[in-house]
Amino acid sequence: DGDGDGDGDGDGMLPLSLLKAAQGHPMLIELKNGETYNGHLVNCDTWMNVHLREVICTSKDGDRFWRIPECYIRGNTVKYMRVQEEVMEKAVEEQKKYRRFGQGRG
């Protein structure tokens, strides 16, 4: 797709800009060990380490649940992250705004 983000869709969406747009929104994270974490994203860093609040953790086999006030997840343990559609739309709009702003004369 030529936009350099490696996702093949041509939109130039980078994972970190999407995660920044997802701050304060609910998201789901599945770890490589099969556990899932549903919570509100507080913050993330350049290594995709994630801080979640109001979290429900589900065991790999789905038979146990824990409610935890907050947790920190190391980026290298994450299998995938899922954000809401509205967050995707917000991130795309932010990028369009940024690109328009960055097109100066010169």
C-alpha cells in the first residue's frame, strides 16, 4: 500500500496513534498466554506497554473472571488489541487534521 505502516490498507494508520486516540475508551487486550483484559485505556508508551483501569480479566479457558481496579500490561506479552469503531474513526480524523496542518508552503 506504500504508506509505510505495514498493514496493507493505504491509510497510514500507525498503532501508536490509534492507541493515543483510544485513551479513556474501553478496549480488549488478549495476551499470548490466552488471558483477556477488558478495561479503559489510561495510557500507553512507545513499547506499547498499556495501563488499564476498571479491568475484567478472563482466564485462558474462559471459566474464571477477576475484576481489578487497574493493571499494567507489558507490550511484549500482547497478542492483539481491539478498540471500538468510534476510536478508529477518531484516529483517522486526527491524522487527516494533522496531515492538513503539516502541508505548508515551502
